[in-house]
Amino acid sequence: MKPTENLSRNTEAVADTLSAMIKREFTSYSCCDGYLNPSDPTMITADDRKKLVDWCYGVVDHCQFSRETVASAMEMVDRFLAIPSNSADAARVCDEALRDQSKFQ
């Protein structure tokens, strides 16, 4: 296989993956209205999230872990925070998240 063929296949694979991720972002993973755009100043903000991401990158860099770990962790954090806290099922969802992480993956 020629290097250019490999690059072309990789580019197509990346494009397909990004397309699938964007589709999921707008369908399955869409958040509630208040997440990262809060009207309540006591809620998490985009700046708070950035600080958390920076801290996570500092930890994985120090421990020499893969930086993809941060992406996976933040995806779970985003999904968890997207659940409305005033939901009647919020406590049940929190308990399930602590017991069974596969539901948030």
C-alpha cells in the first residue's frame, strides 16, 4: 500500500468518525437548556468546565497517561451535568451513575 493510499483511508475514517460524532452531539447527547449557558450564577459555567479540563490534562500529563483519557472523562461529566437537577429522577440517576458507569458511556 502506498503512503498516500493509507493517508486517504485515514482521512476518510476521520471524516466518518467526526460526522458520526456531530450527529450524536445534536441528537443523543444534546443537553438541557441551562448547561453551560446558565441563567443561575451558581451553576457550572464554560469557564468552570475549562478549568476542570485544564486540571485533568495536568493530571494525565504528570502521570503520563493518554490524553484521550480526559476526553472520555469529560464526555461522561458532560452527560451527567446535562441531566436536569430538578428532575424527579435526579437522585436515582446519580445513584445509578455511581454504581454502573456503563449507562453513561
